[in-house]
Amino acid sequence: MSSTTHKTVLIIEDDPDIRHLLGIRLKHAGYEPIEAGNGTDGLRPVHERRPALVILDIGLPGMDGWQVLQRIRDVTTTPVMILSARGLEAEKVRGLQSGADDYVTKPFGHQELIARIGVLLRRATDEGEPETEYADPRLQIDIRSRSVQADGVDVQLTPGEFRLLLALIQHVGQILSPEQLLELAWDDPTTTNTSRVKFTVLRLRRKLGWDDPASSPIESVRGFGYRYRLMSEALAPVHAAN
Ligand code: CA
């Protein structure tokens, strides 16, 4: 799509006051907001405009935010920030399990929200890793294009899942504690919720088709953490030739 879409932020929110105010704040911060008042109207620009980020309200008329999130995740890894009136831990966990990248509870401060958007966009566009490719017998990653193949099958990962996988393969054979993984894969210092790591690992394994503990390269080491292990002959990471 056009090169101007990299700062487009889609707001799917049925409350017109919250939506308009958010749109104004985003515009002031240099983004191009697109407003949608329900899930159906919101999904169209996801396809047509390819927004850089989606702010998604959970309590929507008709299709609720969870259903909208599922539809978004079927087609794109665009960062999604959930906006919800419910501050319950279970809701946050559900959001992160469902592939959301951040979860903000209403009422929220606009400055904080804009800052969080900046973090998500930097993460999504700026995986500034020195290596550009990784390959072993089970896994191939092109870090710049964020394409991932597990056992020869293309896999679509969310930015959070992708960062977790990168953290693991950058420490092949080494056990990383949930706290270490939080630090490596989430750059929000206020995040201390290690269950976030657990759920992202579970989701990552499922997406890669690596659910079976006996054959999964992503190993859980009970009481310690997680380790990426090479399952057949050890191959050194391959660096890009181009
Ligand atoms: Ca609402």
C-alpha cells in the first residue's frame, strides 16, 4: 500500500466522545487516525488501509472486541492495543492470550496512551537485530521481513510472539527464566506479570506446531524457565548472504 500508511492508527470504539478525543490527540501526536464506531466498520480499513496499529475497544455493539481481534489476527500481525473498561486481571490475560500487544484500562491518560503507541510501533518496525536470518533444521527466520517457517510451514506471529522467539534463539541451549524473558522480549519495565510469558510460550508453540513436549524445540524446564534446543545435529546460525 502507499508509503503514508505507516503512521495510520485505526480506532475501533463505539463511544463517540472517547473516539473523537482520541482521534484529536493522535493527530496532534503526528498520526493519521481512522475512526470506526463498530467492529464491522473497523475491519474494512484493516484490509484496505493496512493501519500501523489498531486501538480496539472490547465493549462494542454487535461483534464484540474479542471477535474483532480474532478477525484481525486471521489476516495481520499489526499491533493491537485493547481498550477496556474492565480492569480485571483475567480480562488482561485473555487479551494477551488472544494476540493483543497491549491492554489499556479506561479511564486512561492520553499522554500515557500515546507513549505506549510509540513503544508498540517502534517494536513492530524496528527489530534492530544485527543478524538478518536464522536457520536450523526445524526453524527458519528472516528477521527483517519477520517471516517464520517452522518445519517448512509458514507461520504468522504477533510482534510479541516474534520477539519471544527471537529472545529464545539468541540464547540457544540456555535456560531463560520468565523474568529474563520479560526483560528481553517486553521492554515495558512495569510488566512483572510472568504469566504473560507462559501464555505467549504456549501460543507460540501451538502456532509453530510444537505442542508435543518430547519433540518441541522450545523446552519448558520445570522451576527454571524455557530453553530453545536444537533437536537434530547442531547448526550454527546462518547469516544473510544478500
Ligand atoms: Ca464501548
